[in-house]
Amino acid sequence: MTHHFTICVPRSRRAGDASSLVPLRSTCRYAHWLLLGMILVLPGCDKPAPVAPPQMPPPAVVAVAAKTQMIDDEATFVGRVVAIDRVELRARVEGFLKERRFTEGQTVAVGDVLFVIEPDQYQSVVEQRQADVAKAQADAQNADAQLARGKELLGQKNIAQANVDQLQAAASVARASIAQAKAALTAAMLNLGYTKITAPVAGRIGLASYTVGNLVGPSSNILATIVSRNPIYVQFPLTQRELLKARRDVKARGGDPKNVVVNARLPDGVLYDHPGHLDFVDVTTDQGTDSVTLRAELPNPDSILVDGQYVGVVVQSGEPESAILIPQSALQVDQQGVFVLIVDADSKAQVRRIETGQVKNADIAVKKGIKEGELVITEGIQKVRPGQVVKAAPVQTVTGRAAP
């Protein structure tokens, strides 16, 4: 509502003047605006109450409950597959390759003929040595006959003793010639046999380095390689510290090191189906790495493990035990060691120092510091300060549902 005010002042002080009170328009207009300004200004003298800034919501994090699970007491290493038998085929005599009697990559048995070197020249040498043996035998027979006749004449005193002695020596030389000829024949037969290169072990044969028609000999490169397949070795190094710890653990459990189970983890992450056992610990230590080579023997019926390949080695030294597992993504490290952030009963983030154990896929065992069921923050850690209230949510699966 708007109020209008009129202020009148005397125009003249003369007595009896009826028009002594006359509205002064200019004065009234000024007073009107003055009063309006006072009305508007006076209420503004009181200061408005301060408005509180909006409060930020607690940061959202993903938390996972620590769970108890039976796990194997195991350690993981990197190893190399090694064939038990590995043979490099080489030519023992010189000649041209006449035949190759195998398909590269096939399985061969002991005694299978793999290469044939032209045998003609070696066959002729054998025949010559056989003739030498026959001649030596004939010479020895004649020498024996001469000796017998000489002894007969000596009895009749028709020959000197010196002549008989010479006949005796000639007979001995003839017999020695037989032995010499037979030895040469044996060598010639061996060389003839070397023209056929056979498989000394059973296994799988690799690529042939030479084709038919090439000249090969003892100075040539490897003709082909045979590797055995089943069983097969896996070798892996352990530091002296790890080896001593493993031995103490096995003894503390009352176990036998020979019963330690060894599994192989294939390059695609799948655990090999056929476990094996340790069968050898090297007698020397690598001075450069202070490590000792261990070897396990594993069955390989399907030839999945191939000589020379790298595999993961999982060593199980005891029976499965109960352990508390948390995701590895929750781990943090500072100068004091490993710690995690947990969500306490008041929904506040708190620091927990922990002692970790072995790794189990994406989880890790906790020896000290965490109890079963406690919520461990796995995502959003960078947004949280110790003691800060957080809004914890469970892990979401691919379908959007909370993980159990």
C-alpha cells in the first residue's frame, strides 16, 4: 500500500489571513521522497543471517569382505621344460645321403633307420677285408704245415734247430696276421653299418638339416634331433634362501621332500593336468645368482609339454590350509610396509597394517592384520583419507549385480 503525506507551512504571519496555510508542492514532494527513503533504509540496518555452505557427500568406494578359504601351501616359479633324452644325429662316415626314411615331426622308435648314406664304397672295403682274412688264414695254415714238417725232419736230424725256430716264428706271424685282418674287417663292417643312421632313443624327430644327395660326414652339422616326450623334466631355480625355507617348512610338517608335488602352469594360464614330483636338486650353486636348480619329472602322455618351452612351476609343499583372502588390488605400500584401508563399524576408513602370504589368482592370503568379514576397500582408495566417512558399495559383476 502506498501512503501519501502533505505537509503544510504558513505562507504569511499576518493575522486574520484566511489563506495563511497553503500547501507547498515542492516542499511536499521532497518530504515524500525523504520519508520513502527512510522506510526503505531502516529495515536494512539488521544484517542477514549467514547461509551454511552445502555439505559434500562421503566418497563412494568399493569394499570387499575378507573371506576364509582353504588354499594349498604353494610357491610359484618360472621353469623350463627339458626332454629326458635329447639326441643330435650326426654322420659318422663320409658319403652322399641316399635316403631319408622319416617324416619330420613323426614319432620314432629305437632302432628305426632314419638316414642312409651310400654304402657301396664301404661294402667294397668289407669285401676286401674279408679277402685279407682268408689270405691270412691260408698263410697261417701253410706256416703250420711247414712247422710240422720241420719238426719231423728235426727228429730225423735232417734239419737244424735254427731252421725249425724260423718256421715256428713264421707260424706265429701268420696267426697274428689273421687277427690283424679280422680287426680290419671289423672296422670295415662298422663303417658299413654307420651308413645307416638309426634312432638310439624313442621320441619325436625334428627338422632334417640335409636332403638326399648332399655330402655329409663327421664334420657336417647335425642331421636331425630326437627328443623324448613322456615323461619329461621341468627345471627351475631357487635361491638358497628359498630352498632353506622350503626345507624347514617341509620338516616342520613332518613331510618328505620327495613327496613335494610339482604342477606346471601353461602359457595360457591353465594348470597342467598331470602333476609330478621333485627328483633332483643340483649339487652346485650358481655363483652369479646364488640359486640352485631343481628338477621335477612330470608325465607327458599327450605331448603338451615341449622341450625348451617356459612354464610356470607351482610347488605344493603340504596339505591345504585355511587362510583369509583379500583382493590384491587392495594392497598399498609405504615406508612402513604393506597396508590396506578398511571400513569400520562407523563407516570410516581406517589403516590396517598386514602381513601377506601366498598369492591365489587375483587374491592374496593375509597372515596378520585382517579378520574374516572385515570390509577392505579395493576401489576408490585415492579418494579416501584415514578417518573419513565413506559410502561403501559391494563389487558389481558384469550383469550389474553385487558379487556375493
